Amino acid sequence: MSDDMLLQATDVCKYYHSGDSDMAALDHVDFQLKKGDFTVLSGRSGSGKTTLLNMIGLLDTPDVGSLDIAGEDVLALSAAKRADFRLQRIGFVFQAYNLIRVLSARENVAYVLQLRGMAKKERLDIADHWLSEVGLKGLEHRRPDQLSGGQQQRVAVARALASQPVLVLADEPTANLDSQHGESLMNLMRDLNERCGMTFLIASHDPVAMAAAKQCVHMEDGNIVSSDIV
Amino acid sequence: MILSLAWRNIARSWQRSLVTVAAVATGLSALIFLWGFNDGVHNTMMRNLQQVIVGSIQIHHTDFFKKPSLSRHMKQTPELMKALSKAQHSGQVKGLSCRLDSFALAAGDDVSEGLVLLGMDTKAEAQTTRIAEKVDQGRFLQADDGAVCVLGATAARNLGVSLGDDVIFLTQDRFGALAADKFKLIGIISSGEMGIDRGLAIVPLDVLQTMLEMQGRYTRVVLQIAPEHLESVTTSLRSSLNHKDYEVLRWYDMYPMMKQWVDLENAFYYIFLGVVLLIVAAGIMNTVLMSMLERVREFGVMMALGCSRRVLAGMVIVESMILGALGVLFGLFVGLTLVAWFHGVGIDLSAQMDTVARFYVDPIVYTEIDANHLWQTAGSVMAAAIVAAFVPIWRVAKLQPVEAIHHV
Ligand SMILES: Nc1ncnc2c1ncn2[C@@H]1O[C@H](COP(=O)(O)OP(=O)(O)OP(=O)(O)O)[C@@H](O)[C@H]1O
Ligand SMILES: [Mg+2]
């Protein structure tokens, strides 16, 4: 594995039982990411994007294959170590309802830092910093239900970045946003990628998302069929 | 963090939380009030039994209680005097009186009745029991009274005697010789208790001692003691009195029926408590489970972010505990307020009560609650709240982040 390689997935398979037949959601997938990548995983609904993202995010385990993230054989880790790996190294942005609804925007961002045991003042300062990075200065004390969908997703991005992960995973981050807000969210992430060097992997079939990508990986029926540098 | 998250979740769905807290509080305050009523009736019963005539503790010559006989009497031996003065110096004895009693045949105009002839030291008795208050015609004995007697109302009626009449008592003295004396009826007792009203004649202690050739001798020493000191005083008396010569009996050693009755009724209350606890637990479980199911997705996200199942489970149990604690607090407040209020004003049940079958129960119930019953009840409601969290926690433990995140 070369120095700038961040992630190496080799021969990854995931099977689901549907009825009496086995169905391959991931069918011998090989996949790499380099540090600083901003990759969009595209493909029709059901092609296996979420499944691959869940494997990489250590939320699920492949039936076959190996997975190496930042030089670590993550499939060999125990469940508790994996949770810790997620906490320390990976940031997540989900499609919707990302936020803890009883916490304010800054508390939501600070939450992951708190899980890491960071002191209150420090984590709130960092939260405020990242909220202003995503353009939410002044809205720190709002609760999720007092924010628009686009603003909520920005909070989720701030939260994913606040813990300084090596990899940020986003599953359909723009799906619940109109194209204008989708575009601005994508531009925000791309901008952060370029300014802060964080690696992004985004699953989306939204053309707006693909347009913002540095690299587009296309999936079909559990296979990666093409990979284009945009 | 767990505490603050749990509290905010409760506050967020405050209407649901309020209903739950109110349900817990209502259940607990109802239980406390019922205990208050129950304990009020029972404690009054037990207090009355002790205070009207029986006393808390009686000391007899060994076996006197089972086989009463004048030969089983006590004198003021140094051993007895020492034991009694030690008990009195402990400050736990409210009153102490010596009695002499025997069986006698009372003769009225045409009929005769078998009665207990009881010699009482009027002054000591006034500090020990409330028998004097039960006189409703004439008066009770006084110091320096001569050959006068007080009769139970039923006994007086059966004998056909009224105030001022002479009653002749026929009995045996200590040596087995026949003794008969004439006593003037000066008072009639209506206590509501059958044993007293139909079977008792009270005469001055010194008069009876002379009549029975029992000068300086007694059959019973009666002590009045607060319930909390009963056991310790009993133990201390038993240790200082030789059990070959003396028996030290608590009221419930002598009249076990009432204590058994109280224990039986309490057992019913415990069953009732169990049922209420089930309802409380189901209510809390419902609230916590509902609020948890609403947040499955959020839990999934939290887990994906690296929050452990332990922390989530901790949050769920703390939510339960907060709801339970609030309910218990309000329940204690309302329940104790009710008990305190009815302790003052009383609940008048005279319309519902048959005066004949009173068995030391007063027609007006003043609620009170035993500390044990109070803490047991509040504690078990709190425990029910914690137990109620186990179903939701079990659901949390099974939660898979991938599924939870995609939960709709
Ligand atoms: N838990 C599951 N049980 C059974 N089959 C599943 C499960 N999760 C996913 N699948 C199947 O695996 C395949 C890939 O699903 P996946 O969610 O990865 O698709 P996707 O590319 O993310 O689709 P979308 O764009 O709709 O999100 C689908 O055919 C889906 O039906
Ligand atoms: Mg998907």
C-alpha cells in the first residue's frame, strides 16, 4: 500500500437472503481511496452504494474480502474497537435526521468530541469554529427543529469534520434537499476538502452531487463498473 | 451527559411525561392513603387493646396466664423491684400498675354471674390505662374507696343491679376458704368490648387483698410502653427476671388474634401493592418504550458516531428513573398530605360500624402511617420504575446501527 493510499477494499462480497435465493448486494468489489479524494459513488437505486458505504464505515461487515483503512486491517478489530475506530477516524453524514433532536446545533457538533472525552470549553469552541466553517454562525443555539433541512445537513457536516476524521462518509446527503441547497452543500464539502484536505466518500445518484465530484465511481448490481476522474 | 440528555428527552415530550408522572404519583398517593387508613385502624386497635386494660407488657408468676390461680402470685421481691425500677429508669415505661384478680360469683337480686374480680390500684392505674374513661354511669374508683365496685354494663344488666345497689361477691381466698363480701355499685363501664362489659368487676386493690388474704401480693404487673420500646423493654425484663418465677408477656403473646388479624390484613395490602406496582411499571415502560421507538433512528446515528450501547441503555434507564423519581416525589407529597389531613380531622365511619362488634376499633379513623410501610411502598414504586426500563433497554441492546439508521 503506497503512502498516499487511505483505503483499500479487496474482493468484498455481501450477500442478502431474499426468499430462497441468495442475492449479492456487493459482488467481489475492489475499491480504493487516496488521501484527499473527493469521490462520489453513483448508481441506480439498489446498486449497492449504501451497502459498500456501511462496510467502509464499519457499520456492517462483509461476508468475504478484506478492508484496510489508514494502514489498519479493520475487519480484524473487535466490535468495541470498531466503535472506537469509528469514533476516532470516521465522520458520518446520513441522508436525514442526522441530529440529536434535544441538543442544539453546537451541542450536536460537540457531542462526538464529548464521546472522545474532550473538556467542555474546548469542545464548544471547536463546535463553534466548525459551525462557522459551514456557514451557520449565529445559529449555534438552535435546535434541529428550528433549522431548515439544508442547515441541518450543514450541522451534520460540521459534526463529521469536528472530530478531524481521516475519512468522511456521506450517504445521500442531498436527497432531502432541493437542488439549490443540494448544490451549496456539495460545494461546501468540496471546499472543505480542498481547504482542509479531508477525504470524502459520498454515495449519491443526485446529478448535483456528481457534478461536484473530483472522481465518480459508478456501481451496477453490486459491481463497480466504471471510475472516471471528472 | 446521560443525565442531561435523559432530562431533555423527558422535557421534550413533556405532555406524555406529565401523564406518566401523574399516574405514578396517583398510584403512590393512593397506596399511601390506603396504608394510612389501614395503619390508622390497626394502630388504634392495638393501642386501644393496650391502653384500655391489657397494657403492653404483663408480668406474672410463671404459668399464671395459662393457669390462673392465687397460688401463682408475686410479692415485692428485691428481684422484681429491681427489674421494675430499672425499666422505669430507662424512661420507656409510661405507666406501671399492680393488680390482683380472681374468679368470683356475683350475686344480684335473683341471679348470679361468674365474673373476673379485679383489684386495681386507682392511682397507678390512672397512669397506666384508660379504663376509668370508660365509665359512663356513676364514677370510677377513687383512692380511699372502701367496699365499692365498678361493673361492666352487660354484667350489671344481667345481674339486674343499678348504681347504689349492693353486689355480693363469692370467692375463695388464698387458703381455699370461702370468702364473701358486699360491695356497693358506684360505676358502670361501657367499653364496647365484650370481655370487659359482660365479665368484669373492679374493686379497690387493698380491699381485695384483704378479702383474699393476699396482703402485699399481686397476680399481675401491667406496664404501658410505646410500641417502639416494646421489644427492648421485654428483653431487658426477661433478662433480669428468673423465668422459673416470672413470665414477661407482651400484649400479643397474650392476645395473638389481633396481631394475626393485622398481619393478615397487611398481607392483603401487599398483594394490592403488587398490583399497583405492575400498573406503575407498565405505565413507565409504555412511556419510555414509546419515546425510545420514536428515536430508533437517532439511536442508530448515535451508535454510528461511536456512542456505545451502554451509554444508550444508561440514558433509557435514567429516563425511567427520572420519571419514577418525580412520580414518587409528587406521590409522597400528595399521599402524606392526605394522611396528615385525615390524621387531624379523622374519617367518621360510625354510620358504617356496628357498635356491638367494635373490637377495639374507634368509629372515627385517624389516619397514620408506619415509616416501614411508607418506605417500602415508595421504594417499590421506584424499583418498579427501574424494572420498567428493562424492556426498552433490551430493545436498545438488540439495535443494529445499520438497521436503526434506515428505520422509518
Ligand atoms: N438488510 C437487507 N436485507 C436484504 N436485502 C438488502 C438489505 N439491505 C440492502 N439490501 C439489498 O441490497 C441491494 C443493495 O442495496 P443498497 O441499499 O446498497 O442500495 P443503494 O445503492 O444504496 O440504493 P439506494 O440508491 O436506493 O439507496 C438492494 O438490492 C437491496 O434490496
Ligand atoms: Mg442507499
